[in-house]
Amino acid sequence: MPVRAAILTIGNEVVSGDVSNTNATWLAQRLESLGVRVVIAATVPDEIEAIAEFVRRERGGVQHLIVTGGLGGTPDDITREALAAAFEVHQVNVPDLAAELRARFPRHPDYAARWALLPAGSRPLVNPHGGAPGFQLENVWVLPGLPSEMEAMFDAYAEELRGELPINAWRRAYQTRESEIVHLLTGATVRWPQVSIGSYPRFMPQGPEVEVVLKSVDAKALAEAIAWLEPALDEVTRA
């Protein structure tokens, strides 16, 4: 059974569609490469109760809850407060972290030092490409919203999230419609229920296309499913 994770992206700009949620896509793919299956991904606005409610509801059902966004110093950066509310703890100043931030940002030391006010019990996470630190509180990992900072911080701690069983994947695009291959996908699903089989249609300038994706922690079952399905798809789509 793979390790399970949830992803929460915070920000009015993401909820409204002003900013694309590339963080959730990147995290889901990266977690899967570590053998971690994402079971839910959500976006909430910059509201303390909305953030806290999601964390309270979802963190008990997964091994890791990854939160991104809201760690800066503007009025809508309320993630630290929201996580404190979710865990029903106070925010406390981390003196060593505050001193480090003051030294790193001598032009605005008081502004930077506010980033060291973390929910009690938190472990600060180093931000290799930015200012505001992330933090870990039990099974919740809180990362910055800026993609370059988020990705660097995640990769710095990725081995701590790795699952025991890697999720292996195979994917291939076919110039066809789903209706032409659905019987093959159904047959493979029945034969290998431990393999996740997805089909994702799109319309390209040259015509309809379907990307077929197979995933499983069972490498033997995945190999068997590919060996059966790939030539069958080739035959149908060449006809």
C-alpha cells in the first residue's frame, strides 16, 4: 500500500484563476516519483478558517499533507496563523531563526523576523531560494507559494517523504478517439485490477489524440498489462 498524501494550495489568486496552480501539478508528479500517492488536492482562499478546516479534516487520513502559499509578509499571508488555529496551539517566536533572518535581511530586519513566528511545536524548514522559512508540524509540511522556492524546499526534504514502494508508470499517446479503444482499456482493467489505467483525450491540429497512462506499485502486474495492452492498441490504431 503506497504512502498517501494530500495537497493544499492557498491563495485568492489561485482560487480566482488569476494564477495557474502549477504547484499542485508539480507536487503530485514529484510525490508519485517518490512512491507517494496523492489522494486529494484542493485550493482554498486566504482565510484562516478555510485553511484550518481543511487541515483538521484531511491530515488524519494521510501520511503527509503538503501546504503551499501564504508565508510572506503581506496582509494576506496568514498560513502560519491558520496552522496554529488548526492545531489549536499558539504561535511562538523561534529565537535562533529570528536572529538568522535579521542577519540575512539587514535592510528590513523586523519585517523578516516575523517569519520566525511559527505554530508551537513546528520544525523550521530551510528556504534555499528565498526568505520566508517553511515549517513541519506533525505530518503537515508547509512550503512557500513561489514555485522556485517551493520546489527547492521540497527537494531538500524529499527523502523524508519517500514511500517504500515506487509507483511505476507507462504512458503513450495514440492518434485515435477513446471510443475506439475503450474495450481494450476495460479489458486491461479487469485483468489487472492492481494497475491504474487512465485515458486522456485531447484535440490536436492533426486530429484527436488519446494519452494512455498505466501506473502501479506492482511492477510485475504493470509489465504484464503493458505487454498485453500495447500491441493491442497498436493494432487498433493502425487499422
